[in-house]
Amino acid sequence: MLSAILQHGKGYHEMGPIRPPSEGKDRSLLVRVTRNCPWNRCEFCRTYKNKTYSLRGVEEIKADIDTVKALAGEIKAVSWRFGFRGVIGQEAVGAFINENPALYSRAYNNSEIVERRLESLFNVVQWLSSGARTVFLQDANAPQIRTADLVEILCYLKESFPTIERITSYARSKTIARKSPEDLKRLREAGLTRLHIGLESGCDEVLAFIKKGATAAEHVLAGQKTRGAGIELSEYYMPGLGGKKWSRKHALESARVLNEIDPDFIRLRTLVPRQGTPLYERIGSGEFELLTEDEVVEEIALFVEHLDCHAYLVSDQMCNLLWEIEGQLPGDKPAILKTIEDYLQKPLHERLKIQLERRLSSYLFIAGRLDRDLALDVELAWDAVNRGHPDAPSRVQKVLDAIKPAFI
Ligand code: SF4
């Protein structure tokens, strides 16, 4: 059993740090095609800071796919042998780990290898238990590799796992804009079903300021090429990214660009400044003025008002305040705008309560607890909000400033 899993590599398949929340929800298998980001200059992003971009060889990636196949086969076999009738539940996974001390015991392996093997195992287990239907190619821009190589990887995945229905990847507009329509069609035919593109903004001033490395025209070209090749498209708009200076133009130009693209999905991913990013420094120096929570919501209202396309709009990121913004455009636009308006019409202390409650629940999900100073600030903020004290907005803001940089 051991040799079957180890014969293709180190007993794990390599994974990168992130995937879109929708891929997490669908429990996609993660297949790392490249490491890190070939651009790595966006001013708000720290995911791959100080990490070097590199390609992975096709044979190396195929060996990862073979490892996943061996793991899947062995876990299923253990499930049957132990009387779980092929079901991959906790008991079957526990039995599989106990059966393989040479793979998972720290007595025989260093901790880092064991961690990687367990992460890989849990990704495979989750994927199997959801029907082994979806795959996400990592890291930031898998289509950067040669089209022929990506076609080979896609074909190998589909041959290895006939249950696969959807294969998706992040992509940069610059890369997709340079691909020929024939190359994109080849990728679609080989099994690439959806691209996730970080539009962030359709406003050229904002794109230049945050060093996105793509213009609004390139976003439109890449989006239209993707759709033209029959590949589904998920575009990410970042409310707040224009700061106070460009908020209005950022909303209007982003809506215009997305209308021209007409993607399948528009996902909101509100700007949350993170320590260690160039943008965070610019906020500190006063060069960039952040919007308040309510100003961001107003900007989203303006953006939605000007959308005239057929996308499914969704707010599925932890960094958003209003997770309930969701619906199929254009039909659900009035209902979405009403959801936003309902929030904006609430009295100030109710809006502050919503901000505090939602941001704290996200923070506790990540951090697990509040440290003593933060707990005291939270207590003071709740007290001010509940008493309708004039200090309430600044007390809530202090808590938000402390917890939001931790958001993923
Ligand atoms: S392209 Fe994506 S991953 Fe790369 S720096 Fe920009 S936001 Fe980050």
C-alpha cells in the first residue's frame, strides 16, 4: 500500500496557499501548476510577497495527479476493508492514517513532511466526499504556462478522473488578452471550464495606482476572449479600491467594463488593507484615503445601479460587510438595490451594530479569540453603541481598524 502512494513522489500532492471561496465551498481538488505569482506587484496584495514565481514541470504535475489517484484508491480500499462500505468518513480516514504510520507518523518522518501529507490527504478526502467533480488549478495565473502543456495537464486530469465536471483557475487579464482565440478554444476543449479573473477595477487611474498591470481595455479584451472561447468567467470587483479620490469613477468605470465583458459571475471582494503591503504604507502616509464602511456600501449601490449585464452577482468573501448581496442580473437588480438601501436607511447605531457584529464574527472565525486590549476596546465600542453615545462611530472604527487586517 505504501509503495503505491510513494511511487509517484513524496506521498503528497503539492498545494499553493489560496483558492477562491467558491472552490472551497465546492471542495475542489487543488492542483498546483505554477508556484506563486508571476506579476506580484499589486499594491494591495500580500499573498505571494517575497515568494519567487516558478513553473512546475508537466511530469512533476502528472506525478501529483498519480499520487492523488493512488491516495483515492487506497482510502476507498481501507473504507471497504474496515466495513465502511466505501464511504470516506472520519472513521475511514482515521483507519487509513493508522494503517500507514510510515507515511503519517512523526516517529518516522519530519513534521513538515507529515503536515504536507495530511493537508494533501484532507484535500483528497474532501474532494472525494463531494463526488470528485471539481478541480482548481493553482497558483495565481496557471494559463501563463504554454498552452500545449496546460492542455496535456487538463487531459491527464480528465483521463485519470472521469468524474471531473469542472476545472477552473485564476488568470491575469494581461495573459489571457495575449492568448489567441484558438489557444483558448483548445483549453476549453481539453476541459478548462472557468477562469477567475481579478478585475479589481475598470478605472484606468485606479488600475495604474495599484499597479494591476492591466488596463481597462485589456480587461475587456481578456473577458470577451474568455467568453468567446466558451469558458465561463468569474470577475472580481474590489469596492473601496479607488479610495475617496476615485470612488465614484471606480464604480462607474468598473460597471461599464463589466457590462462590455458580460461575465457569468461578478464577485465583490472589498478592499481590506493588509499590513506589509505598499497600499498599507500609502494609507499611513495619507496618500490614500480609505472609505468608511458606509461609503463602501454606497459605492456598491452606485456600481450595481449601473450594471447592465447578465452576470450572477455574489458577495461571497469574508472581507465584505453585506454578504446578502446576491442575485441574477438583470432580473434581481431591484431586489439587490433594495437590500443595500435597507442597510443604508437604518439608524446610525443599528448600522454600527451590524458592522461590529459581522466584523467580529469574521475575526473570531480566523483568530479564535480576542486579546485583552482588543476585548476591552470591543466592550467600550458595544457600550457606546448601545447607549447611542456620540463616541460610538470612533470606538467602532478603532475596533474595525484593529481586526480587519487579519481578514483573508
Ligand atoms: S496578480 Fe493577483 S496574486 Fe498577483 S499580485 Fe496581483 S492580486 Fe496578487
